[in-house]
Amino acid sequence: MAKKEQDCPAGAPLWMVTFSDLVTLLLTFFVLLLSMASMDPVKFIQAKTSIKDAFGWRTKAAPTRYSLPILPSPPVAKFSPIPQETAIKYFKRIKTDIELTKIDDEVDVLKRDNDSIVLRINDSVLFDPGKATLNPSSYPLLRKIADIVRPLPMTMRIEGHTDDRPVKSKTMSNWDLSVARAVAVMRFYNRGKLFSIDRMSAVGYGDTRPVVPNTSEENRAKNRRVDFVLRSNRLPAGAGGGQGRAVPF
């Protein structure tokens, strides 16, 4: 008598159910990590440069634009210029405080217009050549600047500048470097809670705004700098400024 053929069980093996659950959980976990991560422009530029140099991609790349998420913010009223007498008083106070804290050898105090003061620092004080990571030796200087400016009703725009010579790494432009350096200073202030994020901004100009012609090594050294541009943040009478939300740094 012929042996009765047994029916095969329907569906996949039972271990596949457990395995599928595990894969789904892992996928969800990594998606969650990605959604919580924030892009660091400075580290991104440095990582991109290192990878391209390692693989020998030495062709000159066009300047790259990086976009950060912008959260909606209510409109803010325009700043009103402060009286000339008040601007002069702030200028003298800042200059005196810088001399008293003994950082006048590293910081130049300049008056740009009626309500704008510039604190100028040579790039070698803050960064290594071609780098956008702050030297730890510059931390005390930056803290002193914040202590001097913070009590005043002023905003601070951090500007990065370079000379006209291309960065040694062919994959990073002068514009990339100037932006990354300005952001590095701004992030240092924000993470250390040294200066309010809604009173700061960062911008990089590359080699487009030299203070002197790039005709000698001495002049190029003067053009490689970080400028702290201070302006009055006094609002017009009756103006309402909303509480904006800032992108985390």
C-alpha cells in the first residue's frame, strides 16, 4: 500500500516572524536616530575635505552652498540708530574694557559708522592655518569679549574673512572656510551660554572684503581675520518684536 504523502505546512517558517520583527525594529531605531541628528556645517566641510583628499579627488570644486533648516519666526521691527553721543560712549567703554582686560594686543577696536563698532581679531589667534576648529588657547579671549559685550544693548554679527590665496585643500574654497570659522565662533558662544543666540549672526565673505590690497604677506595676514560687528538693538518706540525660534547650534 502506498505511503500517504504528508501535507506541507502553509506559510513561512516560524523563525521568519521573529527575524522580520527584529529587522523592522532596527530600521525604526536608525530612522529615529537620523531624525534626531542635526547637521554640523563645520564638521561636514572637514569630513568632506578629508574623504576627497584620501581618494585623490584634487580637482578644484566650485563653492558649495549648505542649507540649514529655518524655523518660522514672527516679524521683528527694524533697529533704530542710537544717538551719536551714545555710540561714542559705547565705543569708549568697550575700548577701555578691552585695555583693562589686557587683550588689546589681540583685539583691535574700530568704529565703522554712527552705530557700529568692530572688534577685529587676526585669524591666527583663533585658528590654525586652513582650519575651522577653534584653538583651545583662544577660549579665554572669546570669553572676555563676551563678558564685555553682553551687558550692552547690542547685537553681534560674526564675520569670517580670508586673503586671496586659495585654501591648500582644493576641495574647500575661501568662502567655505570663512563661513565655517564664523559658525565655529557662534557655536562656541551659544553652547557655552556666553551670548544670547537671538543677538548673534554669522556670515562668511571669503576674500571679497579685504581691508588692504593683497599685495604682500603682511597685507594678506591683515585680511585673514574675524570681525565682531556690534550694532545697537534698540527698537523704535511702540515696536513689538516677536520671540523668534533659533536653529540650534
